[in-house]
Amino acid sequence: MVHPTSNPISDRMRSSPAGGASERAAAYLHPGQLFVSADSHAVTTILGSCVAVCLWDPVTRIGGINHFLLPTFSGQGIASPRFGNIAIKDLLDQLAELGSQKHNLLAKMFGGACVLEAFRQRQNHLGMQNIEVARELLESESIPLVGHDVGGQRGRKVVFHTDDGSAWVKVL
Amino acid sequence: MAARKILLVDDSETILQMEQMILAKEPYELLVARDGAEGVARALEDNPDLILMDVVMPRMGGFEALRQLRGNQRTSTVPVVMVTTKAEADSIETGYASGCNDYIVKPIDSIELIAKLRDLLGD
């Protein structure tokens, strides 16, 4: 089942993720983790109010994805990739370590649902806060956001291909 | 205004104690059930504002309990957060299919849990 979004990301998303899957190693991303690779990987993660930012360098074919739960680390607790500002910075750092060039990077973003119907009119729900942090940070880093499937009211299963940036989304 | 009720459903005393410890300073009334069947019964009796539901439990697991809650008009819209483990990654889709609103992975992070609950309760 493909999410009938009004912001289509790519034609690749309207087909099953099985295309080319046998050529890519599979990985699963848990909340608070991030994954980067210079090899071809199909990375799966499931998002509710959480957001995943996917970055890839189409020249070097290096890519990565994070999955963060909370918008901004405020100084309380541990500065972990559970927080959007940490997760995006860490993702950029790790991609650079593998040899990606920041000026080549492209971005896609997923998740940030408001999973309760009663609160969908609120603009400050957790999912929306996560989306805004991601947008602001990508803009500040001058990384083009070339695709997104965010907001709404349902969870999402996302499969992201690190080598070419293609992504598949299933609404849950 | 009466305190919001959070129903904690888990067969592990350790997890229940951890959840109660994390939420001790929050303005919630905490209720406890130790398996899915008890969770459904307490939800119908006490009308909680949110349910934290473990997945693997004796007598009745979290997914079956969730399906029963969603099938009852009185509990069809109560927010339910599944409490899963990393080993249960495949089950998260089942959770959403059964009607959960969100999930959290053990070991439970206190900041994450409180943020999710506040968000789901509109605080």
C-alpha cells in the first residue's frame, strides 16, 4: 500500500520496495539511531511522531538516515541522536567521514505524524516540532529537501536506499 | 480538574516499577494491569486517558488486548503506546495494524516517555 500523498516524492515510491532489494544489504533502524554507508543498503524504519532525515551524495553514492524522537536537546540528560539537532549533525559528520561532499548532499524527510485525531489542529504537536527542526537545520546547512512525506495522522514504514536516495513509504 | 489516568500494562514488575518511577512526578494517576486481559478489564472499568501496553504477556498479549480495546466503543479512541523491544521490530507494524498510536522501545528513556505522554495528552 502506498501513501496517497499530495506531495509525491518519486515514482519509485509508488512501487514495492522489492525492486533492486536483492542488490542491497538490509538494515533496520531503531528510534534514536542513525545509519550511514558507502555501500548499497536498504534501511527500514517505522515512524509515528518521530522524523527520519535521509541524506545522500549522488556523486559518491554515500548515504544515511536518522530517526529522532524529540526536536531539540536542551542540555538536560545526554546529547543523543534521539534529538533532532544532534541526529542531523551526527548524520552530516558521519557522512563526511565516509567521504561524502556536503555541497552534493540531497535530503528527504519522513514522519512527524500527529497520531491523535483530537489534536490534529494543534500546530505544536511533537511531530510538527520534529518536522520544523529538520526543515530549519537542512535550510541552515543549505541542503536541498527534494522529497518529503510528513505530518498526517498515521504511522509510516520507510525503506530508504542509501546509494541512490530512493525511498518507499507505507502508511500504517 | 481530576488527574489524568495512565494505565500501565506489563507482566514485568521491573518495567512497571521503572514506568512508575519515571512518571512519579508527573500529574497523573497511575493504574496497573499485569497482562492484556487485566488491561482490557481495567480500561473498561477505569476509563484511562492513555495506555502504555507491553507486547508479550501471558494470558493475553498486547496486540490482542489492543484489538479488543479498539473493538469496544468505550475504548476505541483511547491513546495506546506500545512498549516494545528492539528484538520486536517486526511487531511494530502489527501494533499499528492493531490500532496503536505510537510506540516506545525498551529500555525506556524517561525524557522520551514523558514527552510522548504529554504530547498524546495534549499537555
